[in-house]
Amino acid sequence: MDLDLLVIGGGSGGVRCARIAASLGARVALVEEKEMGGTCVNLGCVPKKLWVHASRVSRLIDDAQGLGWNTQQVPLDWSRLLANKNREIHRLNKIYEGLLERVGVQIIPGRARFIGPNSVEVNGRTWQAKNILIATGSRPHRPNVPGIEHTITSDEAFHLPSLPPRIVLLGGGYIATEFAGIFQGLNAQVSQVYRGELFLRGFDVDCRNVLADEMRKLGIDLRFGVDITQIERSEDEYTVRLSDGTALACDLVMGALGRRPNTDGLGLDSAGVDCSPTGAVVVNDQFETKQVGIYAIGDVIDTPQLTPVALAQGTKLAHHLFGDADAGLSFTEIPTAVFSPPPLSSVGMTEAEARDQLAGVTIYESRFTPMHHHLTGRQTKTYMKLVVEDGTDRVVGCHMVGAGSPEIIQSLAVAVTCGATKAHFDHTLGIHPTAAEEFVTMRTPRAPLGA
């Protein structure tokens, strides 16, 4: 065999697994046909968060008047933002390459295709490995809607030559919601269309309702409970027709209607690897496919499509193959953030999940105006929620909508993972004055349902 491990895909999970395997003494090569870093670095988490920061500036300028600063809005230099973003992405591409090269991982540019259970072809050369990892990530999904060819996806959104003044976002997941806030903050007129009754399915329903209220206060047009029936293009604009008979005229339509695993063209049939109806590679608890020696991690399998999940999977697999026995990996207490305006962050069970799975729960919540907005006059609220299991007093869920929530929830995730109780929260001193102290000063339970 040429290698101990051949990794297909240079995203977060693939790079992590390759790097750790090589540091453990394995002979490793990694195949990547595009830029290093995968979706997260090039077309996801990193550029999106940079644009979230940029989009906040217009709101900060608005708020500055109430804080004593004589300011006014200035035009956005889109080309400069784009160039600065591209420079940062290129820097990270090189960092990823350096991480691999320093531990001896061979980087193979090109597209990989299985030609057998232990064999992969890249640019006409065959590579054989004892273990092969599929870490090819996912791509935006385009549903079968008339006129869908007129839309862009998040991939193209990061390379727009200019910012259109009117934008329609299709979808109710975190990508559509985040881009609605980004484009609105960059001074575009934004509508978000979603067929469900409320966006961000899977998050706590109270948080979802609070966020919808806050986004509407910013002027974002949220259209829930309607389907897209057709997208039409005329000489100077697009028209999005909806199932309720209304139509939206705009200059750009962006679809964020889910993602699909990148398994097309990999030759998985030749390797004897099974996929689900959605294209996800089927694996067991050790991320191994039905073909011995072939593994898959990250967005290409049916687990939460989050960078930290892929990183944890890559670490676990590398140690499983070349190191000591490793601990299990749980998906029940994953901290998550939606970088919306304001951000929604969560760890642990939602209230609905807790009521469904536990014998009894008590809810604590707080809703307040952030301190500085008493001066700015902005009509916004921060919302916090604790879900506590009756009997054990264990805090099984922490949820927040408001500025700073991703940083706050990340810290609280340690407490939830360690099994902290409400008494532990109550005995913790707060830092005053902060928003975060509300999580350790909630004392009065919310009235029981139906009371």
C-alpha cells in the first residue's frame, strides 16, 4: 500500500484527521481539488462572520447618536470589503496547507475517484491506502421550482461584484436568516420567504419568535407560511411569485434551501459504499462504511452540519485508527449560534424536547432592554431561557437571543456538559453590570403551562 490513510477533501474534518494521523506516525496524503479549508473557510463560516461584522457597523452608527457621538451613515465600499475578505481567506488557505506540510502530509491537488475498495485515481494516477476517508462536505441544494436557475446560492453570494439594492432570500434555515441580516445591515432592502410557519426549525420556539420580532423591527420583511411558485426574470428585475398570490420585485434572489452531501462523481459504487436517498454516506458509530477501511465524516454524512462537529469526528477517527482508544462523541449538547441580528445561541435541549423526553421540567426566563439601548432609544429586547429538569435540578438547556449570545452560550456549554444544576447557577456570582449575569440571577420559575 502507498499510504496508511488517504483523505479525500481538505475541509475542517479532513484536515484535522490527516494532521492528527500524521502526527501519530501514519503515512498520510490528502486530495483537494479546490482551495484548502473547505466550505467553512472559503464559502461558509469565515466569510459569513466577516460580513456579519461589516453589517453591524450601520446599526452601530445609528446607535452612536444616543451615546453622544455626532455621526452619520457613509457609503459602503463594497469592492474594498470584497478584497479584504478575499485576502483573509487566502491567508487561511495557506495556514491550512502549512498545518499539513509541517507534519508530513502529502497534498495532492485534483479530484479523486474510487476505482476499487482501496484504490483512488487522481489526475490519472492510482493511489492505494489501507484506510480512505471521505470528507468532501456538502453543497447548496436547488429544488425543482420554475425559474430556480435565476437564483444564486451562498456560494455565489460571497463573490457578488456589487450589492443589489433589493434582495429576496428563500429559506428558513440559519443561512437564509443570517444573510437576511447581513444584507439588511449593508443597507439592502430584504425579504425572507419561508414555507413554514416560523423559521429556524429545531431551535427553541420562544427564541425563534423573539428573533422574528427583532428582525422585523430592523425592517426585514419576513414572509412565513408561503411557498415559492415561480421566479421570473425581466430586463431589469426579478419577480418572485408566492403561493398566497403576492409577488416580490427585486434585483437579486438568493436560495438557501438546504444542502446536499458532495458524493456525486466519487465512484462510490466502485468502492462498495452505500448512500442514503439524500446522498449522505452511510456509516456506523466509528464512521466506517459497509466497506472495511473506508470512512466518512463531516457534512457528507448524516450528522449536524457544523464545523466543530467535523473537527471532533476527525479527531476521534484519527485516534481510533492510529492512536489509543478514544471517548465517544455525543451530539446532544452541541452549542450552536445563528449570527442573525441579534444572534440566537443555544446549547442542550429546547423546552419542547425536554418536555417530550423528561418527566418534568421547570422554565426560567428573562426579557429586558440591553443597558446601552436605554440611551440609543432602539426598541430591542434580549431574551434568555433556562430549561431545568425536575428532580435532578440539572440545567438541560440554555438559550439566548441578544448581543453577545454566542460568546455567553459557549461558556455556559461547559456547565451544561458537566451536568451543572440550577443550584450551581444560583450560587455563582454575576459580573455587574452585564447581560450574562441574568443567567445566574433568575430565581422565579415561569408559570406552568396551562396555569
